[in-house]
Amino acid sequence: MDQDAFRTTYREVNERFCAFEKSLLTNQCTCSQSERFCIAEREGVHCHIDDGQQRCLEVLDNLREQARFALRTDNDSRRTLPHGKAIRIQVGGMRGIYHVLNPAEPIPETVIDINAVLVKALEKYSDFSKLPFSDIMQQIAAYDVKKRSRRHKDK
């Protein structure tokens, strides 16, 4: 299946996409409101609830705006980020939010249940724009995207 056909089919079968899809597909986060599906040997993630998707989109917009300096991105928030920067915002951002909500606990390798973490953050801060972004940015800056290992041919 070519890339254009895949994208078209993906949009048709996944009207409520998961905003944190990259972090879920790399097993860096989980979410109680997500469901994985396959199209032509590729995986996607579907969100079960409209308000959950809206929460995730809102928090990602805030994280992306706040992370512009840390990630050295431009002001155009509509542009698609490269995979490495998108995953740093998703995983590092969720680790940072988890940390500000649970400062006495160690930051987990895998953030369990994005939906629950974001609901708890809204209860505590009442609005995602009020999150302590300076603390969260430390986790985004510290998150290191795992590099693929390259196979070297022995001569």
C-alpha cells in the first residue's frame, strides 16, 4: 500500500485519532481511552471519547507552544514536527506533567493512562495554560529519543 492510499484509508477508519499516538505506539505511554488497530501491517491508535481527544489536543498545543525554545522550532504551530521532536513533546511532556502532579514519586519509564493524568492535571490547575511549564520543559529537554541501531557490515 502506497503512502497516499494509507493516509486516506487511515483518515477514513480513524475519525477520532489519538493525539498521543506516537508515544503509545512506542510503548512510552498508555491510555485507558485508546485502542490500537492495524491497516496494511501498520498500526494506528483510536481515541474512544471526544472530550478526551480534545483534552489531549489542548495539552499538546500548550506543550508545543512552550517547548519552541527548548526544541528550537519556529513559530508556525501548524507545521508538522519531525518524529523526534513530536515524541519528545509527547513523552517528555507527559513525564513532566506526571512529575508536577506526583513530585515525591520517581518519574516512570512508561506513563500509565494519559487520560487519567490529564484529568488530574485539570482538577489541580483548572486550565492547561496554568501548568508549571518550566518544570515540564525540564522533562521535555531531558527526554532522549532512542536511536535506531545501525548495522555495520564487517569487512
